[in-house]
Amino acid sequence: MTDENPLNRWHVSRTINIGHLLTTAVILVTVILFFSKQDARIGEAELNIRHLQVSRDADQQRTDKKFDMIHSYMLRIEAKLDRIIERE
């Protein structure tokens, strides 16, 4: 059942349709726009991360200062309690 009819064979045409060209151009432009927007979003995310790191460092320094203050208060209270206990 092999048909040797030339109309039933596969063929490759050397012509290029305008539709194919337009579709390819639209896809190419879409990909370029997508990656450029992605690059901008990544840049914004990097800036946000840097801002959060700076904010976290400032919070950590503030917390350390407060902890040191509380620690010194506790040492002073402990010394006062020791003096009170020694008097009795």
C-alpha cells in the first residue's frame, strides 16, 4: 500500500509566510520584555533586601544596647540586695 503519488509525500517549502514572521517577532519582543521586567524586579528585590539588612542591623544594635542597660540594672539590683542581706 505504498502510494508513489508525489502529492502524498512530505515536502519542505523555502517560502516564509508573513504570519510566521510576525508571530516570531511578537514572541521575540515578548521574551525580551519579560526578561527586562524580570531584571528590574530582581533589582528592586535586591534593594529591598539591602534595606531590610540595614534595618535589621539597626534593630540588633538597639536591642543589644537595651540588653546591656538591663544587665547593668540587674547587676546594680543584685549588689543592693547583697548589701541588704549582709546587714541582716
